[in-house]
Amino acid sequence: MTGLCEVYRAGCYGLCHLGPNIVLRENPRPKDPLQREDFQLTGQAGEFHYPAMTVQKMVRVVEEHVAQGRVLKELLGRLEDGLSSPPE
């Protein structure tokens, strides 16, 4: 995720009970404010869901995933919980 990073405020992605949530999308398409996919998990490759964020976890996500491109697998949401995770 080098070169371009945009930050948007969104809803809870239907996962309020797991929030605060961070959703990162690599190679996102242009934003369309009327398109629901911009405000929900789509399960597409390059989409990463980090639930239950704390200040410390958010710092790690920014420093490691955003800045260095290293996915923090131990912090990702789990598929068995109905959450989005990248394919292995």
C-alpha cells in the first residue's frame, strides 16, 4: 500500500459489536458515494478487516500494514465470524 493512502470515515460495516473497525483496501476503485460496497465488506482480494481496534493496534496497522505492506494476520477478522480476511 505504498504511494497512495486515503482515509475515509465510514459506518461500522454492520459489525458495530466488533468495533472500532478498520478496513483497508489495496488498489481501491474510484469512490462512489452512492455505491454500497464503499461502506460494507465485500470479501474481495486486497480487502483487510481489523476489528476491535485500540489506539495501540491502530498504530501498528498504520506503521506495519500501511507503511510497510505487512499484513497483521494476528489482528485480522476471522472468516468463521462472518468477517472478511484475505485469501491465503
